[in-house]
Amino acid sequence: MELRRIQTLLSLCLLFGFSESSPLKRQDDQCRRTQVLVLGGGIAGVTAAQTLANHSLTDFLIVEYLGDLGGRIAHTTFGASPDGTPYTVELGANWVQGLQTDDGPVNPIWRLAQKYKLANTYSDLSSIETFNETGAVDYTDVLEELDEAYAQYELDTGYFSTENWQD
């Protein structure tokens, strides 16, 4: 069953990854045989490829739908400051969550952030500001609704896991 799911996923990736709507086009009409296929060029896919290369396995191919590697590590411009300079807004993985619990293991991403001396600022969610394209807007009610929905999602997911339901 698991092999069937992998084959279906691979087929979909190849179908949609090289379709007319894809930003990447197939480079040629020939199939390429490879020892390892890495699905996705996000942080996990790039890390998997790096690990393979570090272990002298260089016959791999990363299949990525988007034109750039990095997955959710991305940014865009949003609005503008009074002098017309656009603000840069991070769209994805721009913080480290779950540094360590009690005597448990340290989050490996936190270790990397420390190693490369990345700045870290505590997120005070009680004093959050929200904006739209015209400026400051109070979206507190939307955030609270999202928080409640996510809490229910977590409960449902836990229930599905304990009942061994398939997703």
C-alpha cells in the first residue's frame, strides 16, 4: 500500500511539476535514471540532498515545482514606508519554534541558528500588530478565531492518531 502511495505521489509530482502551468519546464524529452529522487526543494529536501552529497552519494535529483529552492523560506514586498520604500514581509519559516523542553533534546534548527549567530527575538503574541495594504488594521478577532480552530484541529488530529485512522 505504501509503495502505491509513493508511486502515485511521484506520478503527480512529475505530471504537475512539468505541466504547462509549472514555472519550470522539462529540460529535454529524455528520462533520467537516478539513484535517489528527492521530492521537494524546501529545507528538508535541500538538507536531504546535502546529507547525500556529504556521504558521497551524488547521483540524486531534486524535483521542485517552484523556480527556487527553499520552500516556505521566502519573502515578498508589502505596502511602503512614508518614503516609498516597500516593506519586506517574510512568508514562511522565519523563526525557530520549540527550542527545548525541560531536559529534552535541543531543537537542531536552534543549534544551527546559534552556530551561525542568527538574531533571535522573543515573540510577544499579546502585543501583535496587524496590517493590510493600506496600513494598520486590528485583526485580533480573526487571529483568536484561527487560534481556536487550530486548537480544535490539534485535538482532532490526536484523536485520529489514537484511533489509528488514516488521513
